[in-house]
Amino acid sequence: MLQNLYVKNLALIDETEVEFGEGLNILTGETGAGKSIIVDSVSLILGARADKELIKYGEEKAFVEALVTLPDSAPFFELLNSYGIEAEED
């Protein structure tokens, strides 16, 4: 489950952190509020190709970070173990 999303210097966003709760989470707001940038940030976390034009004007780099929790039975943990990587709780 996606718990937290941190975005810095992406498009029009200086810096923001979004907390997600269990169940349905809805992004609302006026046109130009940045909803699509949040969705694009999640796409980047999931492996979408980044375009350097997404970097905020005047900045050298952008940063997107997500905190995700998975059930203990998720096959992802086996994959990490096969590479010798010890997983944390989050």
C-alpha cells in the first residue's frame, strides 16, 4: 500500500508530501492545483520514463520518493533476499 509520497522540484511543485490512508484516496482541487503532477509522480515511482523537462524551471534535479508497505507474504521480499538485500518493515 502506498502510504506516503514526497515530491520536490517536479513541474510546478517546490516541495510537497502527501499521506495516504487505507481504502479509497481521492485527489481533488481546482484546475492547475497539481493533481496530475501527483499522479505523474506515482508513475515515476512505478518505473515510468522521466523527462528532464519535468524538472522545475531553475532547478538542476527533481526528486520523488514513496513509502510503500507490503504484506509479509509478498513475493517481492523473496526477490530482495535473492539479491542479498535485507528488507525493512516499510
